[in-house]
Amino acid sequence: MMELYNAVGAFEALAHETRLGVLRLLIPAGMSGLTAGDISTRLDLPPNSLSFHLGRLVNAGLIGSRRSGRNLFYAADYARVGDLVSFLADKCCAEAPDGCFPHCPTLAKPPSLGGGSACGGLATNKPRSK
């Protein structure tokens, strides 16, 4: 589980429109990632500006880089991004007397992996009654 200190650093890195845009671009790109040039073109950013933002995301551990020939590829660190999402939803609905809301992220995981237990042990997707 991600610690609060690490989560703050990750959120700090994402607290900029450009860096959030880069991560959102890299997530669907898969493990192969995109070259810095591709990212620069798709987001219409000058290379020196992009380099700064990529560095912040790498330092936060949200993306990684690898060199292939003359190209530098960047890809999302799916484990780290998943940890960040899990950090947010860790105690999802834990205090809700009527159970979880329909899209509670903790219900998506089997109970053996922490799903359901954060939602008071309920394995239901029933909406809360009013």
C-alpha cells in the first residue's frame, strides 16, 4: 500500500495540466510507451518544456523511460498508478451504513485481494437507499 508521503509526491507531480495530459496519453499507449518526440507532437509542446515535465513524472515514479537506439521511450508505471488509485479508494464506503455505491473500486477486486472488505465486507453493488 502506498504511504501518504509517496501519494503526496505523486499528486504533486500530477497537479499540472501538462503532466496530467502526459500520463493520460501514456496509459493507453501500453508498455511499449511513446517516444518523447511523439509525446511532444501529440501534446503540441516544445521539447525543452516536455523534458521538464517528463522529469517530474519520472521522479514521482509514475512513468519510466528506456532508450532504444536514438529514441527515448516513456511508459506509464501501471503498478505505481494502480497504487495511487488504490490509495484513494482504500477505505471506500467503510463507514457507509447502507453499503457501497455502485462503482466502488474496492468491489472490483476479489476479497482475497482486498475487494469488498473496505466496503464493510459487503459484496454488493446495490445503490444506497435514500
